[in-house]
Amino acid sequence: MAKAASKAQAKKPSAKSQTAKNQAASEPFGPAIERLMSEKNVSYRAMAEKTGLSAGYLNHLVHGNRPVPANSVMEKVAKALGVKADRFREYRVRRISDHLAKKPELVDKLYKDLLK
């Protein structure tokens, strides 16, 4: 019985890791890539090899010198970093926007609830 309890505790994320996860979810795309690359000790050259994107372009994305790329590019970056694309805030916003475009009644409801 104690073994099962210790397993459950081991799987439960710590408050510190949960805070870091929430912070990561709210980061803009560039800083999120930079932090993940740093955490995983991945260079621009390695990212370029993994994604098929140029190291220069990746550098521009990190430093905000280029607009946030298409979802397909964010998916490549996420895969290269070993995370899901929905880790990136802009990816999630686009997915929500795509779904809202199909449900105008929900757009109206959200507008009223959030902005009025």
C-alpha cells in the first residue's frame, strides 16, 4: 500500500515544476524557443539540422526579428525540442481562432463575456 502511495506522489508535479510549466505556456514564441534550447543544450546549428530551417532564420525567430511562423514551422521546432507544439502560446491562439471561425455564435458570446 505504501508503495502505491509513493508512486502517486512521485507522479504528482511539484509546485515549482507546475509554476515553470505555467510560465512556459505564457511565454512569447521567441523566448520560449530560446529557453527550451538552453534547457536542452541545443545549438542553432543543431536546431537547423533537426528542423530543416536555417540557423539564421531560427535566430531571427528567437529575437523577434521575424513574425511568428506558420503552425507547420512551429510544429517542426517543437518536435526538434521534444515538446508538443501547443506548448507555444501563438500556436494555441491560432488553433482557437481556427475553431472560432467555424462558430460565429461562440465568437459573439466570448466577445460579450470577455470584452464588454
